[in-house]
Amino acid sequence: MYRFLLFPLLLLTACTEQSPSLPLELSRGEIIDDFHQGQIGQIRFFNDWVNYEDFGPEDFITTLHLNEATEFNARMFLDKTITSYLHDLAPEMTVEELCAAGSFQFTFLVDGQETYVYNLQTGAGSCDYKNEATVFGIPWFGEKEQDHWGRFLWVKFMKLGGGEAALSQGVHNLTIEVRPYLQAEDLKTGPLIARGSIRVVAQLPEVSPTDVAVHPIAATDRFPVAAEPLRGEPVKTMNAKIARGQFSNITSVVVLKNGEILLEEYFNGADRGTLHDTRSVGKSFAGAVTGLALKDGHLKDVNQPISDFYDLSKFANPSPLKSGTTIHQLLTMTSGLDSNDSRPDSPGQEEKMYVTDDWAKFVLDLPARKDSGWSYCSAGTVLLGDILQQTLPGGLEAYAEKELFTPLGITDQKWQYTPTGVGNTAGSLKMSALSLAAFGQLYLDGGKGIFPADWATISLQPQVARNDEKGGHYGYLFWHDAIESEGTTYTYAHASGNGGNKIVMIEELNVVIIITATAYNKPYAHWQAGQILSEHLLPALR
């Protein structure tokens, strides 16, 4: 079917921001043509992407073979713009205020049961686009990488929202409903504005007995092998989920108890010699080297300010708040630097740093912030690495090898470097899973004579309350959390990195758990690591 009017692929994220100097007038948008008129209120599903001008009923699908489909898309037809729907909820607000406070609410129902509700982030699409679009193309999944909120939402639904479990083996009915929502003082939702249903046929992939089996542990001089391995069934179930892709992109799982290897499993082509890029897990190594520098007298104490190392008058935005930033604050993510990796608009957000030629200068040029609370800041860890590079004999890399890695038997570390040639303490320090385990065991062993026991203790203890999770805390470049498994709550410290990478230390069990993965920038990455812990490894340890 062909219609004369060309209509572009409606990707919310591809639109230009409206100038703040030109206030928008509320628009209902347009009904594009007769086809649009006949589809108002519908969500139509289709396989391979078809542009609007070529899209017709012959492209609609009513059945999705979930395990066979390589691409899955939808198109949503509305009778007016989302800003117009939001105006119905709050007529007193300007168009810009509506855009900042509301968007679409998606409800996923499987076999008639509400499974997942998600309020689309207000930043998905510019305000002028929200004020004119009435038809939306939504790519749910496909083989080609695509930066679109639809891809993100589908993964959230499947992994975090219970979709994968609900759409398990068999035939199911999936319904998606869309409503406007507005988050002002209270959450307001409007009436149903679009709905679509599709039959989903799901079949779990077959896995071989070899993929499921708990593999014997080869002898190594790194650790003794435990006489009694972990309980088999929870681990076999974990292995099956990894083989089927229910836990995605996992590369290794290692468990030590009392310093002995209980479990060593590798996946997706990894083996004992694989060097894993665990991203921000590397920050915790910077904390360890800082402890060694303090022990050896290369740093005075944790209250030493950064002004001892830099003449901040030579950098932009001089401020007492910034110059008074201490080693302690860099270790606890409470520095006076205006930097927050979770906020794209933050001056010191990490992606802005990575494109510069001098990361330390970028950090030192940042403005100060008045709030001294916790703020996840890769820039601060880079600055800590630059301080260590200046103060340690032979520099950061040589000192870490001599004082930390060699005593631990770690010989396979591979650094990433900043543009100025300093080891990157923000992350991406590669090493094998057993080397990561040796680092975790160092802390459970109270520093093992490498650094003082009180440094191991204080590093893992809660130093500051985080503002991202209720009850979560942060130590000296270690996270501190609680997890429930089979009715028991465990507190644990962990190094954590993008992709779902973890070095977990549970002191009450004397256990170190390593999980490495390459699910970089996936919304389910840390969630699935938590599931592996709570549903499989902790039950296996009981």
C-alpha cells in the first residue's frame, strides 16, 4: 500500500530541541490520511521495518514466534499529540511544563494479567516533536543496534518486568496499552489512548547436558579446590538459563569460600585465561592502591586536600569548595566537583570527559557544587589516579604491580590508559576471573599483610548513604548493599562495573563471588547479576 504523503520514521530521540526562547503553542497535530484515520487508537505489529508511506494492513502480524523472530516493531496511531492529552490532565500548565512532567505510560498484559507498567522518561523526544507527532514507530527488537526508547522498553519489560517469565514455553496473548501520564505533585494518568494485542508463541531453546552440568574445577596454584563443591541443582539451573540466554552475556562465575574454590564456570567463549573488561570494578583497585600509598607514607592521610597536588588558580572555576576536596571525598564519591555520571546534563558527566585530551585537566576545570552528598563521579576517580601517578615511586602502574598485584599472584592485569598515559582508574582494568577473586579475598583476609587490616575494614564499611537506592551505602570505592535469598537477608560489599560485573564479598559467609559479563549499557545487567546471587549462588551455599 502506498500513500502520497511521505512520513518519516518517527524516532523520538532523533528530533531537534525547541529553542527555549520560542514558547510552544499547544497543537493537536494532524491526521495524516484516511489510513491513519481508520487506525486511531490502534497499535499494529509488524516484522521488518516498513516506513509509514509504504505501510498497510498487509504488513500487520497477529502472531509473533518469539524465539525465531529477528525483528519486531509496532506503529501506534493517535488522534492527537501527547501534549494535547497531557493538557487534558493539567490545562493550567504550559506546553514546556507538560513535556517536562509527562509522557506515555505503557502497560504490558500477558494472558490478561497486568505484568509490567512503565512511565516513559520525559526526555524521550523533544518538546516540539511531542507537540506535533500523532503516529509513532516503535522498534521493539532487532539484530541491528538502534538507539531508541522502544528497544530499551522491551528489554525492561522482558528482563526486569517479568515478561520473559510470563512469555515462557507455550502460546500467550500479549496486550500493550498506552495512556498519558503526568508526574506533578501526584501521578496522574489519563484514559486509554492506544491498544494492541498479538499472539506470542514461545519455545525455550534446547540446552545440552554439557551446558547444564557443573564442571569439575582444574587444579591451580592460585587457590585450593574445595573438597565439597556447591549444591548442584541451583547451579545447574543457572547454567541452563545462561545457555538459553535468559541470563545474557555472562562470561564467568567463580565462588570462593574460606579461600577455597567452590565453583568455577565459564560461558560464551570465555575460559580461565580470559581477561575480563569489568569496567568500573577497576575503581575499587584504585581504592586499594590509595590504601597502600597511605601505608607507605606517599599520602599524608585521607583528609589531605587536592590543593596539595595542584595549583587550582591555574584551572577554571576556582573555588574553596573545590580546592578543599579531600582524598576521603574522592574515595566516597562526595567531592566538591560538579559531576554526576547519572545525569547527562552534569558538567562532569563521564562521557564529556572521555572525549577530551586531558582527563585530569577536565576534572580540575569543573565548577564546584554546594551539595556534599553522594554523587557517582568517575571524574573524581580519574583525579585520584592522577594524584597517585604523581606521588607514587615509578608511577601508578609500576607501584600497583610491585605492591599489590605481585603479592597477590596477579600477573595478567592489563590497564587501559588515559590520553595522557596514566592508568585509567575509572575502570576497564582487565584481568582473569581468578585474579579478580584474589583481589576480593584480600579484603576478606583483612589485607593479608599487604595493607593494614583497618584499611580493608574501613573500605568495605558504609561511609556514606547513597541516593540511588533506599538503604544503599558506599565505602571507599566499594558499594554496600543487602540482598534477600530464601528468606535470609545478607549484607555485602561489592565492586561493581557496567555490564553486570561484580566482585562480591559476604563477610558473614566468608565468601567471595565473581560475576563477569559483557551486557554493557543494558538495563538488565545489574539486575541479572542480582538474580544469579539471590536465586542460584546463595541457595547453593546453604
